Amino acid sequence: MPLEGTCEGQMACSTCHVIVGREWFGKLPEASEEEEDMLDLAADVHATSRLSCQILLTEELDGIEVRIPAESNDAQGF
């Protein structure tokens, strides 16, 4: 997937923002307050938006469906 991941998983940007399929969203742990704050800076946010760097892939998530938003914002401002 063409995700930039500028901050390399440090939750300091929103370039890895994805929209998780509704049927998968409930299987994820709740987003932290820090992740929610970063998503507030992302473009095209949906109810099932997450930062992909914060999704730990497990067997339960095998086959997870996500899509990349049409537009994006780099919260670092570069």
C-alpha cells in the first residue's frame, strides 16, 4: 500500500491514516487519546479511521480491510 509513514510509527504525523472496514473496526483495541489527537489533524477522517502504525496485526485480524483516504495531511507540516 502506498502509505508514507513519515514518523516511522512514532505517532507524530498522520501519513499512515487508513479507514478500517466497519466489520473489522470493532475488533481493534480502542485508539489512545494521542492517536485520536493525531487523527484530528488528518484529512478525510471517518468514524472508522485509525493510524495504521497503531494497529497490531494478529491472527484475529488476518484479512483486515482498510482503504487509504482520497486526500492526506502530514501533521509534521513538511
